Amino acid sequence: MKKRRLGGAAVGLGVVLAVTGLPAQASTESRTADNRASGTRTADARAALPLGPAGLAETRTTQTLRPGLTLTRIVRGAVDPAHRWTVEASIPGGDTSPDPDAPPTALKDKASADELAAELRGDGFDARAEQVTTPRTTDYSGGTLGWRVRIGSFTSQSAAATERIRVINAGYGGSVTYTGWDGATTDRGPWRLDVLTIDPRTFRGTLDATYGPDIENRETVSTLATDAGAVAAVNAGFFVLDPRSGAPGDPAGVGVYAGRLLSEPVSGRPGLVVRDGGRSTQITRLTWEGRVTARGTTLPLNGVNRVPGLIRNCGGGEGDSPTSLPLHDVTCTNPDQLVAFTQEYGASTPQGEGVEAVLDSRGRVLELRSVRGGPLPPGGSSIQATGRQVAELTALARPGERLRVETTLRDDQGGRVTPSPGTEIVNAGPELVRDGRLHVTPATDGMVHPGDPSWYYGWVHKRNPRTLAGTDAAGRTVLVTADGRSTASLGLSITESAKVARSLGLRDAVNLDGGGSTTMVTNGQVINRPSDAAGERPVGDALLILPRRR
């Protein structure tokens, strides 16, 4: 039985999600903060979201889903008539680029952008080069990211799409975008957020994490919530999406479920740690050590429940290419790996060259597969080796020999993290708020790609759908989704996400997976608007708020 069991070990979860200044109500209430009058501040102005001008209308509707569990919807601003649709050109290296052979990107140096804009104007397009600057964060200096080239200004998406076809037919590349997603502080909205608050003092359910029936496959948040009978749920950590990067659904970072480490951390990146069913929630940066031991010999373990040689988001160890440091949305590689597999991985372990020691429920070697991959025995596990690790594992794993597999988690102070059966940890990043202060860490967490400002521009700087999590001064856990990539809700940049989290009263907050993954479910229904064209995206894991077990 590989399905993740929920709620069995964590009885009496209390997670409270509340918006500062909006106490839990037994009925739905609407509040509007409109400070257009000169110098006038309404009673709710102190809690207004720090998005756009201070005078924007903001409506908040709060309802109690269960005692100690509230849902607040915040809608701020309205469609800004200044926003337009445009075509953002792909900028080739060009004669003036420092690297003329570089692939086309959204941002380049000023000379390359000016060169492309001049060519486009020569071919009859209304093209312009625009400088892009980004805010400073805790660990990144900000400033000028680069220059982009945009073509035309249209009141409708269809008109911009027609222009894009013309651009492509003329031999150029580009995509349609909306200026409201750029992140200007003068934008007037709209923004739409949903906020779940769990108060451990009065909520009698549990906050849990689940990966579904197995690690290697994806499920939608609504499916995971329905299967578990959850009151509410949000998507959780980053995960493998492309089969070329591993097993789709595998957490791309730490994953601890019911106290068991089933996916190793991206070294040094933060995890959202939920203890005792949600009575204690914190954000901790994690590293790990793994080892396989027999007859006094110890081999270092490189991973848990992932395809050997593929390290999504990097941050693995020595010998990884191109780096052993975190690098988000990049798959590092290493030909020499030792990876442990548990029953939770799936019906069959990954296939490929190498060797696999198949272990029984007591850790004794049942067989060595000379080509790795296949089902595990009931209650059993395995260890796969590739490259130079093949000879090491072959020498160690004699038939009948007992192999001891150990994993150790450590926090950013070097202290040992010992998960209890009621502990769940999902991967996250970057940090947003620490001790009540903005603490935004894209560089530390691998969101600054050396030599590729376009990646930072699209993922960090621009507005996207986001999922956030954190705790407030009262010890309540807060889960937030912000819709984006539409004209009905602009989304948030990473810096805006941090400011929003702090404005909601969070003392500590972190970014979870976002974009098309951002999903919130309550009472069996998806209540936000996932941005993927296909609708709700299957994800790697989710955070579930479960009712009290009778």
C-alpha cells in the first residue's frame, strides 16, 4: 500500500490563518479600504495591501470554514486603463553583443536591444528598447537587469497576437505580454488573493502534507484534497515537471512526510516545517547527510527517491555539473551516484545502466540487479548505483548482507533536525520575511542565474501567480495564493510577495511553488483561478487542512 496516509499521527492540529486587522467572523463580512480623500485613513487602512497607490479600493471578505480556520479573499484595485498588450521581442546576440552567438533572450545589453529595435523599425514595426531595473533584495544588489525590446501597444490580446504573427513572418521572434505584469509601483491593479489562517488554539483538525499515492507521479490539489477529505488545501513545494529532469512529481527539494525523509534537500534552501499536525510551524534552512553502511564500510548517499544522475534545482554535492550550489529550474547532472529508494517512490524504481541492491524489510540484500530498475518486494527498499559507484556498491552488497541506510537533516545552525511521526516538511524558496522584517533571498536560493538576467526577469522580477506560507506573532499558520497572468489579477513579483506577507502580519514567510501550480481548494472546490490554459495543474505535493478525526 503506497498511498500516503493522512492524519493518523497528528491529532488535534491547530493552524490559524488570519489577516492582520481582520478577526475571524462567524459570518461573511466585506470591508472596503478607500483612502482617496486627502489625508484620510479608514479604520482598515493599516491593513491595506502594499500594492499600487495608497488610495486604491480594497475589499476583504472573511468567512469561517471551521472554528479556528478562516478564509479571507482580498481584491485590491481595478483594471488599469494605462495597461496595454504588446509584443516582447526575442533579442539575438547581434553584432554589438558581448556574446554574438548567445541564444535569443528577453533581455540583453543596451547595444543589442537598440540594434534589434532599429532593425524592426526599418521593417515597419513600432519598436522600442526599454531599460529594466529591479529592486535590491537582502542578498542581491538589483539595479539594471538589461534592456528589452517591445513592439506596438494594443488594447486587446488578440490585436497583439496578430502583430506577433507579423513579427514572426518577418523573421523575428517574440511573445505577447501585458504591461500590468511588469511590476510598476504605480499600477492600479487589480490583484486577487485568498488567505487561509489556521489558529492552533481553536482549530481541532490537522495541517498535513501529502504527495499522493506515490512520489513519482503528479496529482491535482483538488484530487489530493478530495481523496483525504480535506477542508482546504494549497499546492506546496517545487517538483520535477519534465521527464528529462527526473520523475515528474518528485519533489525538487526536501520532502518529509509523517516524519520520514522521502526526498533530500536542495542544500541550504528553506523548508516549511509543520510539527504536531500544525501546532508548530516554522521556516528552516536544511542540509542533509546520507550514508550506506555494512561491515564497517560506509558509502556516501547522494539522494533519496530520485532518478540517479539528475538533481533538479541543483544544490547536491561534489562532482555535480554545472554547480553544487542551488540553481533554480536547472537540472544538474552527476554520472556517479548512490540513491536510495523506498516503497513510497512508486510501482517500479527507475531503469537504466548501473546496479541496484534490492533489500528486504530488514535491509538484507535479496539480489543485485545488473540493470537497475524494477518493483520492490513488500516492505522492501533498494539502493541504486551509477558510474564509479557501481563497483563500490557491488563490493558492499553481498547477498544476505544487511545494509544500513541512514539520513540526517541539519538546520542552518548545524543542529540535527529529528522529525517525529507528526512532522511534515515541504521545500520552498526564496525566503520572504524573517523576524518581521523583509528578508528576500533569491541569490542564496539559486534564483539568480549567472549570465542569464532573462531568467530572473521572468521568474523573480515580473508578476506571476504565487503561493506563500508563514506564521504570525500569534503562532498562526497562514497560507496565501495570489492569482496572476491575467488582466483580472496581475500577480506578484517576489519582492511584492514579501511586502504582502509582512502586511498580512507574518513574522516569517516563504515562497512555495507558484505560476501554474498555484491552487487553493476549499470544501472540494478550486476557489482561485489557476493560470495554465489547461486548467488546474497536477503537482508534486500539497498542504492539506484536515477536519478532526472522529
